[in-house]
Amino acid sequence: MKTPPPLTVYRVLLEFAELNKLNQQIFIELMNDFLMISPQKRREFVEQWHAMLGDGTAVEVETEGGHSTEG
């Protein structure tokens, strides 16, 4: 039996569905960019997003090997 996604995933999907078409396209483009880059660049992207939001939250990114790293 397949394990259901965590509730956080459903929240993100609902927020995506509530975006207008332009913002959905921007989200998809950013997600595609994020998925295609190296773990180091991913940390940089996440840091930039946190900086844009001004939240200063610690960054944790899961690498391809399933390991977590803090940025």
C-alpha cells in the first residue's frame, strides 16, 4: 500500500490551486529550475527565498541521496 503524503503536501497543493494562472506558471518555472540544479544551488535558492520573505529561518534541504543538509 502506498503511504499517503503528509498534510503539508496537501496544503501546498491547495495554495498552488488558489494561485492565479500567472503565479502558477511562475511557481512551475521556479520548481523546475529548483529540481534541475545541484544541492549547493538548491541551498542558495532556499536562502534567497527566505531572504525575500525576510524570515531568517534556518534552511534544511534534502539532497539526492536522501541526506539533509543545513544551509
